[in-house]
Amino acid sequence: MDVHGRIREILAETIREELAPDQQQLSTEDLIKALRRRGIIDDVMKELNFVTDSVDQELPSSPKQPVCFTDRQSTLLKKTNIDPTRRYLYLQVLGGKAFLEHLQEPEPLPGQVCSTFTLCLHFRNQRFRSKPVPCACEPDFHDGFLLEVHRESLGDGTRMADSTTMLSISDPVHMVLIKTDIFGETTLVASYFLEWRSVLGSENGVTSLTVELMGVGTESKVSVGILNIKLEMYPPLNQTLSQEVVNTQLALERQKTAEKERLFLVYAKQWWREYLQIRPSHNSRLVKIFAQDENGINRPVCSYIKPLRAGRLLDTPRQAARFVNVLGYERAPVIGGGGKQEQWCTLLAFLCRNKGDCEDHANLLCSLLLGYGLEAFVCVGTKAKGIPHAWVMTCGTDGTVTFWESLTGHRYIHKPVNPDESPVAEQPKPLYPYRTIGCVFNHQMFLGNCQPSDSVEICVFDLNDESKWKPMSEEAIKSVCAPGATTSLPPFPPLCASTIDASVTSNEIEMQLRLLVSEHRKDLGLTTVWEDQLSYLLSPALASYEFERTTSISAGNEEFQDAIRRAVPDGHTFKGFPIHFVYRNARRAFATCLRSPFCEEIICCRGDQVRLAVRVRVFTYPESACAVWIMFACKYRSVL
């Protein structure tokens, strides 16, 4: 049990007995001999359990694999492959302090569910996640992350990187702090870019720093807390640079970035003046050249987009649209009333929080569609009642213009209405909810709508016609938005596979719903009899609903209807109610279901031989996003 204690006692005893007055020092061998004599080493060896990784036997292990983030429930130790010929940065988070918002929080009791903090990191295409720690004024973060600094996949070559090479790697470590409350709701607390290169000028290649985290959005000038961080280079550097050299390099980079940004701002002002001179009414159009990120920093909108490949996590553009649609929608929080608080999130903050505003969804969908080789743009305009909105548009090689609504996954073909046609002529009726459009942009282009009307219905999307769309210089956009153009651009993280087990989660939610339904009926004085076979028969319907959401193709409905007809005897009535959620909270889903009169009718069904069924099917997507389909059903004898 207490192996350290026993070893200490034996070593103390050995030193007392065996250290003769003339002998100054015992060697390590002597001490190990003493431990072996007393059988301690044998005991320890017996107790050790080696974690064998079944995956390693199937796949040849690559030394390049970075340590990826561990799941909240994961108890197995993750193996770390360290290649001695690469350079690593070992980043340790050693506790936090001054998180004053949590000053009053009582110490959580063992086993009690409490709000937690999780720290998410991204560095040069590697993603990490800390273990959740209870929210407190001094949160007990104790995590180490091994970041590979020098990567072959990023074109760094195979030679071991020296200090000078690493000084030219300007990628920051992006840290995002997320708070998860007791209901599983997430909040973005802070987003911070850590400049790690100070370690290159510190003695022994080890340095400790305190990082002050600032709030997000309207609170971006307010401190939310402090993290203690220790940085260490591995293997240790043969020669460190002088602190002066490091500081000079960082100052030069800042200066270059500031100059590029200043020149772009001068150009953007000039472009805007020219745009307004075309027509004074252009002043009221939604032409968005800059947008504030979560830290309140104004950045060109084109920098929020980059072609993003999902690897093997998503197979088709429509599946990508479904994934973006199941990420939660939440408007940027604002304290007090008065208008919409604007906040475009960096991709890491959006993915870690698992929800965001319509602009975040549109930016991610546009990036994924560009990754699939489509010509995609984000459109900024308005919906009904003049509400500002962002959606995605793709232009086909045959001139087809398709709108993608990133919040619902719906697609609409745009057929422009000809305003010069005679009133009798039949015009296409638009199905999309968009009213006006001010500008379109992607990672390389920005175009302002300069047609006489900004109405989407009559808009012509010939983006090469400068009399209809005023373009910005692609060179100017490239100077501040191309990858690596400036050091102030946050790098794009890769998507991560889901850590949710779909079957286990489906079962858990289903069991909780059965319990909730039984309790609800008990309160009404009704008994509940579940029919497992009927529940199972609902599965194909749920699978086909999800398939239809992803592909827009309906399939398998005939078999489902046939099975239900066979399962429901003559003279009995069957009722079913499917509903869809993007969260996994059974109690919240049940409360929503009860608000629907159809569903309430099934759950509170009275009659002869009432049998109830419920089926839950969770479909997992990258980043642990989920589509949760629930179907309640009942059958009973019809008594007139």
C-alpha cells in the first residue's frame, strides 16, 4: 500500500546501519541491494500492472503521433511516443488563482456534481484537453502537455531543430478555458494566445510564467483569473539564445504585423469611400470588412475562413453541413438589453464550446466546403424583419448558385427574379428566408454588392462582373489573411473525432426517459407497461430521419410502416411522435416533448391495453457533437 513510506524507512535504516563513520556516501547500488534484501522490489514488481494497448499490436506505432486529448471518463493511461530526434515543448499548468467570480463557491463534497473548468489547447495542428477541475477561486489545474514543436508534416524537414530554427516558428499556443455547469451547458471563459518562445532564451531551457486570462466579448478588458505555467524544452537545448535576441525577434514580428495591418486599414478605408461614391444608399448595406473576435480584436472577415479538411471524419459536403448544423446555436451573451452583441469566435473557441452564433457556423461550413474543393463564400445580409444574418453560398461551374443555411443544414437553389419581366409572367418563388445581401467573402476574395437593389430575390451572382460586385484587391487580402502572413492570425485547428459512444449514450438517455415517463404517468394515476419489441421497431424510422437530414433522400419508410402494421393488431391504434435534439440532457428533452400536444397525448395515453414504447438513437459527429433522435409511441385498443 504505502510503498514510498516503506522505501523511506528502509533507506533511513540502511543509512544508519551501514554508513560507517569513515564512509561518506552510499552508492545507489548499495541502496537497491538493501531494498532487494528486504523483498521490497519483488513486492512492487508483483503489484505493477502494465497497460497493454491493443491498438499497438494491430498498427505499427508511429513516433510522430502527438498525445491527443484524453476523454473525461478515460481511466486508461494514454501512451506517449517520444521521438528523441524531435523537439518538444513540455507545457505544465500548475494551478490557477484569482478566479474571483468563484470566490463564494463552497468546496464540492466528494461525489457531488459541480461546475468544472476545462482547458483546451491547440498548437501546430495538435489538440489537447485538460482534465476537468471543479470551479474555484484557485482551480486545481495540474496537467502537462507534450507539444511537438518541429513537425515533418508541416514541412519542417527531418533535422533536429536548434534554437534559431525554433525562434522563427511564430505559431502561438492557443489556450481556451471552458466552464461546464452541472447541466452540461458550456460557457467560454477566456481565450489566450501564449507566446512560448521566451523559453528559448531562459537558462536550461526551462521557464515559469504567470498568465493573466482576460474575459471574452464585452468583458475582454476584465481579468478572469491567473494561470501558473511552466515551459520546458525537451530534449534540453545545447545552447540557449540570449533573452535580448528573443525579445528583438518578437518585437520585429510585432512591428511587421502592425505595419501590414495599418496598410490594409488604409486600403479598406479607401475601398469603402469608393463604394459609397457609387450610391449614397450603400451606407445602409451590410458590408462587413472587419469583425471582432472573442477577445474584442478587430480582424478582417476573410481571416476567419481557411480551406479546412476533415480527414476521415466527414465524407461529403452535405455531411459537413449536417455536422455544422448539430453544433449548438447561441447568440453572443450580452449583459443588459439593447441590441445584439457581436462576437465572431476563433475556430478553436467555437469547437471547444460546441456552440456559437450564426456567423461562427457559416465560417466553419464555408471552410469545410472550400476543403471539399467547392467555390464557397459567406454571405452577410438580413432575414425577415431586417435581422442581420450570415449564410453560405456555393457557385457551381454551370452557374448554379446554392445557398446553405448553416443553422439548419437546408440547401436552396437560387433562381433570380427578373424585375423587368411583365407582371403577368410567372416568376420563381424563393423558398429561402434571406431578404437582402450586402457582401460575400471567403479566404481570398471580398466583394461588396453594388447592384441597384440589395434584395436577394433579384440579385445576380455574376461575381466577375465589377458593375454588380465591387471586389477588394486579392493582394491586399493576402497580405493580412494568407496563412503565415501576420503573426496575429490564430492558426486553424484540425477537427477531432467524437469521444462519445453512441450505443451507450442512446441506452442511457432511453432508460432515463422511461423513468421520467413512468413517474409522469404515476402522478396522473396511470400505470405504464413498456413493450420492448415495439421500441425496437422504431429504430429504422430514426435512422431514416437522420439519413434524410444528411442526404436529402428519404429511404426505408415502406419497411418501417409494414413492420408497424404487423405489430399492431386489428382494432388497435398506433401513434408515434419523433423529435430531434442536439443536446444529451434527457430531463430537458422530456420537458420539451411535453410541450407538444401530440407527444403529450402519447405519454399521457389512456385506454384499454395501452402499451408504450420509446426509442433513442444518438448519431455522433466530430467534436463530440450529436444529433439525438427520440421517438415516443403507444398502441391501445380503440374503444368507441
